[in-house]
Amino acid sequence: MTASTMRRRFTVAAGISVAALTLAACTGNTPEEVATDSDMQSAAPAAGGNDEEGETVTIGFSAPAADHGWMGAMTTQAVDEAAEYGDVELLVAEGTNDVNLQISQMETFINDGVDAIVVVPFDGAALTGVALEAMEAGIPVINVDREFSDPNAARVTILGDNYGMGVSAGEFICEQLGDQPDAVVAEIAGIDNLPLTQDRSQGFADALSECGLDVDNRVAADFTVQGGESATANLLQAAPEIHAIWNHDDDQGVGVLSAIDNAGRDEFILVGGAGSANMMREIESGESVVQATVVYPATQAADGIRIARLLAQGNAMSDLVEVEVPRTIQLFAPVVTADNVEQYLPHAFES
């Protein structure tokens, strides 16, 4: 692609569906002034420093299929973020859960000589080799959410805090039930063989132990609505009394709530995970078992676009004293409750 490429013209090359986005406008990476909730949606950061338009750079972006509300938001927000910069040309590979196809997409980016690659791997270990190839070719790789097996395969790794999610959920439940040492706590996990699920469960158990509680009943779903409904139905049948449930994922939480409604159960509080808009609306209503959700930011890939632009243009993060972009960035896992839901809801993803 060249600078003359028509804006948002879609092309297909080497099995990759690529959107060439020559993008307009700028945003800042300096802190915005404190604004009201209504202002936050419309206020644009002031240009200056790294925000000033520079040399046009081409960034390749590859992610899994948007068959999950959170993953769909990751891709949408990445594309929207790139669209804020007039000096970014974004090549978006078609979302896929086929590891071999994603490897092929990365190879195409390398052959095209892009300036940087932002990748959300379907399988971090499987994509490590091709990411190393990109790095060896002088193309900085920004690894988002699912880590490569070799840290040298990425110039920057941007992660959510899975262990921290568990800690945040456990601490909230301790605040609600800490004076009830016999309280029954249940957990609806995601896919058990994934490190992220294991980290979330460990953080949850560690936090509960601080107030003398533990997980009495645990089931695993598969991050889908159907899986959440089935796993929750089994949980509710096995546990006639529950005081609190932590559900790892708000997308599967749609099924979790359906199973709870079908069972006619409401004696417990439910804490969600990821921070979807529908769960936040449940919290906002004040009439749901959902009392909180722990945010796992869907902004990670958008952050990756910003970082890729800085690296390709040879800039650092202007908010830091450091003259280089950090190797690892880990995002926080805040708890959304009725007290702060208005702050988070405008930026949440739809399940």
C-alpha cells in the first residue's frame, strides 16, 4: 500500500482480507482534564508532542474472530483508534480462529514491509515463531492480551490483569460477606486449561482466603452464552444455598443470568468479569443479583495501535521520563458497582 491508497479501500492479498485505512484526525496521549460523564464522550484531547501528525506509518493488525462481544470490541476499538490519526495506515486482517491462517497473515505483513504489527494471538505459543521472524526483520511487534512463549517475539506486550481480576472479585465479595465465615461462595470459570483462567481462579482464591472464605462450588464454562447457561444450571442444582458467585466472563454471563432466572434463584450476589454494558445495566437497575463486575479492558488493542505508532515514528511515551516505550504494559482491573457504574458504562462493550 502507498500513501495514495484510497481511504478505507479493502483489498485481499495472500488469503488475508486487508482494510487499508488512511486515517484522519489526532488524539493525544497526554492526560485529559477531568470532565463530566457527558463531556467524556465528546471531548477530544488537545494536540501536541506525539499527537502532532508525523511521517505516515503502516500498521498491520490481526486478531481472532469477533465471535465474542469482548473480542469484537477489541477489534472495533483498535480500528477506531487508528482512525483518529492522519498519519496511520491500518491494514486489518480478517479475524480468524485458525492459527495457520493467522500465521499466514503475519507473514503477509512481513513480506509487505509494514512499519509495525499489532497482534492479538488466537494462540500465543503458536504465533511465537512468526512474531520472532517479524522482529528479526526489524518490524516491531506489539503482542496484545495472549502472551507469546518467548518474550523476544514482541517489542511490547500489553496485558490485562487476570490474577488481579480474581483478586478484585474476591476482595469485593469479602467486603460483602466477610462477617459471615460460613458463607457459601461459588465460581463460574471460563476454559480451565487456559492460563488466564487459572490466574483468575488463583487470584480469587487468594483474596477470599484473606477474609476466611474459600470457593465451595466451582464449575467451568467456555466463554459462550450456551456454556454459561449449562454450567450455571449444573452449579445451581448442586448447591441449594449460595451467598455469592463470581462469573469470570460477562459474555458467558448472559447464559449465567438465563440459568439463574430459569431456576428462580436470587438469594446470592453475582459478580461479573470483563465489564460488559449489559452487566453494568443490570448493576444500574438495582433490581438484579448482579452487584458488580470486574473490568478486563477491551481497550488493549487500541492501546497497541497507539504504541505501534510511537515505535514506528521513533517516539517515546510523552507521559514518561523514559526515552523508550516500555517492554510490558499491564492494565488495571477495577470493580464496577452501583457507586461508579455511570463512569464506566459509556465505554463498555456489548455482549
